[in-house]
Amino acid sequence: MVEEIYQSTKEEREKWIEEKDYNLFNLESEKVFIDLLTDSGTGAMSDKQWAEIMTGDESYAGSRSFHQLKNTVNKITGFDYLLPTHQGRAAENVLFSALVKEGDVVPGNSHFDTTKGHIEFRKAHAIDCTIDEAFDSEIIHPFKGNIDLNKLEKVYKEYGKEKIPFTLITITCNSSGGQPVSIENIRNVRELSNQYQIPVFFDGARFAENAYFIKEREEEFKNDTIKEIVLEMFSNGDGMTMSSKKDGLVNIGGFIALNDKELYQKCGNFGIIYEGFLSYGGLAGRDLAALSQGLDEATEYSYLKSRISQVEYLGNKLIEYGIPIQQPIGGHAIFIDAVKFLPNISREEFPAQTLGIELYKEGGIRGVEIGTILADRDPETRENRYPKLELLRLAIPRRTYLQSHMDYIAACLKNLFDRRHEISSGYEITWEADILRHFTVKLKKK
Ligand code: F0G
């Protein structure tokens, strides 16, 4: 598909963003020239996926498309049981309804915000056990999504299996910059968790990109296919939640895949009330069929190489300009260190959000704040939580933009970087929701 985009003027953009309370989520998409808000559901489907859309089976129960997807998920992940859901957070809702109760703790590498939201909504706690290197944007480490085993064991010792329903490994780790987790680390987490009898689940939203980095960076796997690596990764877990809008290469969808029949049945009950019958989970038959094809394409090396190289191309240009970004460059996005980019803006004035607004005004480019606004307030003290990193994420949609778009983005950022010392004030919140405030927050200039 080819879509027309409109190049607005700086004056127009200044007016539009003020009208929208300086929240980039509030902008109509026509007012955005290059949309890097997310890589979720924003990619282009292939000819073969569109063919599947035409032949999907829309039976309410037991459709052919469901069985096709179930076979693909089994072939790719190794998990036996499949529950489709309408997107990733719905998979979290269904799985956590079955597993997480008040007072529990769920350790892992940095949980994504909806994941943390679903845990905290149940009055449980998400505990971040990511390695320390992840939080220094300049340290080069091949697997910055890795879990620190000492931190994890400390949590296991403190809470034990009664309070820990599972450990969650998010691949790739979105919150620490789209950074991968190595198989070595996954195996070690599995071993430690076995000792403490704690199940291991994956948040697999970008599992194929994770496998690509393993092939490129982990010696043992350099000659393996992506599909072989994916099977090896998931063989260390009891199940997974999936946002198919990322590495499923579809515009909507999610699923839970599991090994345990009893847990599948328990989740199935929640699936039916929240999502729909077991064989469609809030999706049309054609969505399931397109996803089956998408999963197959996303786990091909040639696709992953072109996708991740495009992200790298943009990142390398920014590095060349001296712009501080999270390194090594992640799989789905460039993460700009906003505290370093805007030295005159204090943490209280939201530097990453400020940078996002400036970039929109500069070039009509929409990124997203991964910083203090996203981090929400502490559920008990209601104080702002200041995460270790204050990032502006530029997520690159799959199979959508060209190299010339990347050049344009880099040029706009360079212009901003050259005049960064002139940007001397940030924003304050005038209204916010109790949870997941970043979607609807209202701001005004300081
Ligand atoms: N897990 C991870 C790692 C994610 O990045 C997301 C979504 C989800 C779960 C939830 O999936 O959106 O299908 O409900 N991330 C998007 C993003 C929204 O922009 O990073 P969903």
C-alpha cells in the first residue's frame, strides 16, 4: 500500500500541538509527516498476507484459519496451546487474570508499561531485574536486555514461589531500548527459576528481532536459522504473551501460547469473557490467517536484516552527528537520551517530552516519550517515578518508510541538536489519569 503524507509548516505545527495540550498522542495522523510514535500495528502487510485476508475462514468456532495459525505458532514457538486475543495487552489481561493475585511480585527485565499496568492493577508488583549496563546509554553491551541473575535470585529468596507466579522475559526489551536478551541469559534464568520452582514466561512482542541479534552476536548460534533460534529461545519457557502488531507483521492481534493444558483451560475461561470464543479471541478469521503468514515472514533472516539495518542506518547517522542515543542501536527504534540532548531542561520539566515536542515542531516527526511521564506515579506514594533513562523513542514501522525518510529525520534532529542550548524550558502537567497517564496527559509550557 502507498499512502499520501502531508508536509505542513512549522507555524501550523506549533499551533496544532498547543491546541492538543502538548500531547503527541492527541494529534490527528494527517498532521504528522513521519509517524514514529510506534512500530505497533503500523507496518505494511505483504502480498501473501493480503491473499490470506481474502481467504480467511469466518466460522465462529473451529475455523480453518484458527487451525492454520495454531499450527504455525506451534511450529515457530514450540508451544502446544494457543489462545488468540485482540492485542498484546489483552493477552496480558487474560494470562494475568489466571496467574497474578494481590500482593504477588513479577520479576523480569523491564516490563512494558501495559504489562506493568496489568500487574499493578491487580495490586501486585513488577520488579525490574535488568542488568545495570542497560541504564547507561553509552555502554556497549551486546545484550542490554539481559536479566541480572543476582538481582533475580534476591527477589526469589525474598518472596519465594508462593508470591512469585512467574518471571517474565521481554524480548526484545522495549523499555531499555529495544535491546535483546541472549540465549545464554535465558537459559540461566530458566535454570535458576527451576531451582526455585518458578515458571518462566516470555513477552514475545519482538521475538524475531531478538533472534536476529542472537544470530549476529552470540557465537553458538551464528550458523542457525532464525526459526531454529526462536525454537531454542522459547524451549526455555512455559508460555508467552504476544502482541502480533509487532513481529506478527499485522495491524491488530495478539495471543497467548502455552504448554500446560490446565493453565490453557483456566485462561480460556477468561479469554471467553474478555475476548471471545477460544478460536478467535476478538479477531476475524482473516486476521488469524494473515498473522499466520506474518509470523512466517517475520522469522526469515532476509526480512529481519533489511528491517534492522534500516534502524541502524538512522542510528549511525545520529551518532555521526554526535547525538546521544542508546547504544548499541536497538531492533525497532532509536532511543535518544533526552537528558544529554537537552542539558538545560531539568527532570521535573520532562526533557524527553520536551524533545518530542521540539522534533514535531521542527519536522512534523512524531516520536514518543519513554521517560518520567510514561513511568507514572508510584501507586502507593503517588510521587513521580524518575526512571534511570529519560528517552525519546523513534520507533520505525516495519516495511513502511524509505531511506530518504531516514535522511530527513536525521537532518531534522541535527538542526535541533545544533540549537539545543536555545531550548531552555520544558513543560508541566495540568491534568493526568491515575494509570497509564501518558496517553491522555495534558501539559502546558513552563
Ligand atoms: N509488550 C511489549 C514489549 C510491547 O512493546 C507492547 C506494546 C505490548 C506488550 C502491548 O501490546 O500494544 O498489542 O497491546 N507496545 C507498543 C509500543 C504499544 O509502542 O511499544 P499491544
